[in-house]
Amino acid sequence: MRLDGKVAMVTGAASGIGKRIAEVYAQHGAAVAIADLNLAGAQAVASELVAQGAQAIGIAMDVTDERAVDDGVDAIVERLGGVDILVSNAGIQIVNPLEKFSYADWKKLMAIHVDGAFLTTRACLRHMYARGKGGAIIYMGSVHSKEASKLKAPYITAKHGLIGLAKVVAKEGAAYGVRANVICPGFVRTPLVEKQIPEQAKEFGISADEVVKKIMLKDTVDGEFTTLDDVAACALFFAGFQTNALTGQSIVVSHGWYMQ
């Protein structure tokens, strides 16, 4: 699965899953744009990749801002020559029972996950269609794209929505050789997940260890967290698969939590 000659844009790539995907793409020959709200972090990751011999840039991008997204994608095309792969990865988590959820928090989470996916997809599709060389759109879903858990109403709503968006992009993009797929990881021990452990412990009145064992990993086959490398390997597979035989699909990467 080489990506030589390809240009990838990864959102939320200054840390966590996005960073690891960017690193793996660079290792497999892609030029990578690290797009993140944290410009200093994005530039630091890009500098690390350049030091390793890759071609990479860091750009500031608020995925909820239409102009910032359009201008950012235009800048990537100008500096790197195009955009062949989009990984829509930027996301946050807010944990609360539904009756206590503020409308502001609901809108914030939906804007980042859903509006951000739409805006980055639209901007990249315009360039992909114009170039006529196809492309890959990859959304970062979750096992929560398939089923629900307590305390995460907007997150689960958003992650379910990404599967619907991918299916539409797959149908519309097929004539242009553009594929769209969704990665659905289980719990990956990123800062996003670490933050949830004490929050859920408090809400459910249990210990942090019990949150991990009895909530996060209870339905896995081996009691293990999904790793950054697990998710990055799936992202590489979706990016490197070159035909419409694999489009409009979602793959669960979760140590057996939720089997389709």
C-alpha cells in the first residue's frame, strides 16, 4: 500500500490518531498536510516528518469555519500540488446525560464532527473532481457509529451521521474515481479517551479501573484497547485501495467490540 505521489490532508493531526495516520502516510510515500486548530502543534508534527525525509506542511484549520477550510485546502493544493486523500479526523468529546446537555455543547460537538466533515469533504472534492485523478475520503467514525452508549448523545448522533455522509459521497464520487469510507475504532487510549475515564467514573459512581474494565473494554475479545497503529493501518488500507470495489463501507477496528 504505497502512497507515492499522493497528497494527504489529515485534520486534527497535531496529536493522537490523526498524528499517527499522518506519520504512517508519510512513511509510505505521501506528502502530508497536518491540519489542526493548533498551528504550533501542526507545524511541529510537520517538522518532525520533514526531518525524517518526508514532504509535509502544517496549517491552521478550524474545520467549523467555511472560509478557513476552503482557504486551507486551496493553500495545500498550491503548496503540495493537489489533494488526493482526505482524512476527516478532527473531533472532541463531551460527556453528560442528555437532560443535562447544554444546547451550546451539543452544537459545538456536532459542528466539529459533522459540519467539519461536510466542509472539508466539499473543499477536497472540488479539487479532486477538477484534477480527474480520483481520490479517497476517509472519515473517523467509531464503534459508536454503529451502536449507542450512555452520556454521549451528540457524539453518537454525529458518528452515525458520518456513515450516511460517506455513502452519499461514495455514490456521487464514483464517476470521478473518488471513494469514501469510514473507520470505526473502539476505545483508543488518547487524551480524548483519558479525559472520559474520570468523568464517567464520577457520573456512574464507580472507580476509574471499573470504567475501563466494565464499560470501555467489557465487550472486546481480549480486554485490550485499540491502538494508534491499528487505526493507522486501516487508514492506509483505505487510502491505498484504488478502485470503487471498496467504497461506501465502514470497518470496525475494535478488538471484537461490535461484530457485524
